[in-house]
Amino acid sequence: MSAADAPTVSRPFFRRKKTCPFAGANAPKIDWKDTKLLSRYISERGKMIPSRITAVSQKKQRELARAVKNARYMALIPYVNMEIDTGGGYQGRR
Amino acid sequence: MSFYETVFIARPDLTEAQVTGLIETFSKVITDQKGKITKTEYWGLRTLAYRINKSRKGHYVLLESDAPSDAVIEMERLLHLHEDIMRSLTTRLDELTEGPSCVMDKSGDDREDRKPRYNKDDKKTDKKEAA
């Protein structure tokens, strides 16, 4: 078992250094209303993807977390994605 | 005075006219206290990601304002008390945004910017869920 779960390991000793997707001049602005942007940093289940995989900087990851939580609260994205929910579904308290 | 953005979800059984009435009443709270409403957006009846108060849909409204904090606190208080409002969220903005928000850019539905062939299927499944 090597670190095969990294997204791009086509060549073993070459790994391109990733940069924060929110750094730079024309980087997208983190907005909790932008579900399409947020969906890139959320797993299919609805959990946030760790920044070590998405290469988001610490500062932006905190901002992103806030955005995801706001979007969840306003029911733009689910807290838990049960995908095909049969009977009952998500029995949240909210 | 600082910039705020308020989004609230109204009950789905309201008519559009009733929603515009709500927008007016809450805008008035801001303007009465010397605040300014800089943007109002009605996102339409959208499907919620999960059920709130046993409903699967809701009318989304966005208000952007340049107002004193007292006005915003008062509006939030009234939003919480109002029976037709299922949920509301106010966030502080660093600066006022220009143009329609990203929700409006994608013409209301978050899937309409995708390939058109998916559209039909999406709408069908939506109807099934609602029924």
C-alpha cells in the first residue's frame, strides 16, 4: 500500500505542488450561497473534504467551513446526504 | 452603518403576492430606521435540501442592506416571530455586492446550467418526490 489515494499519481516521483484554489487574482470568492462552488469541497455524503486533499489554505478553509455551515442551515445543501432515502430519510432535529 | 445580507425562507403555500408583501414589510423595518435596502432578490420556490417544518420547498428571498445594527436586530427579531418565515439568516458583508447573486445567475435552479438533457429527468423526479 502506497499513497495511492492521492488524486494524481500517474508518475511515482513526480507530484505537482498544488496551490490554494482561492489564492491569486481571479480566484473565486467564497460565498455560502454558491452551492456549485461549495459542492467541490464537499463529499457525496455531504461532509467537507479535508484541505490536505483540496489544497485550500488554512485561512480559506476556515472561511469555507463557515460558508458550508451557513448553506446547510439555509437548506441549500444537505447536512447528510442519504442519496436514495427509503422511508424516513434524514431524521434530523432541525 | 454597515452592510448586511439577509436571506429568509417563507412557507411554500404562500402566493408570490404574499411573498412580495413580506419583502415590503421587512424592508420597511430597515428603511424606518434610516437604513437602506440596496438589493432585493426573490429566488422563487426552491426545493430544500432537507425538510423544514414538514415542507420540502420554500420561497427564498434575499435582502441586502446598508443599515444600523439596531434596525437589523429588529428585523431579525420580527423574522423569527413571523409565522410564515421558516428560517432566516443574516450575515455581515465587507462590501455591497454588484449584480445579481450567484443563485440568480443560474436562473433559480442549481441544475439548469448543466447539460439540457438532464433537465427533463430532474424535473420528473422532483415531481415524484413532491407527490
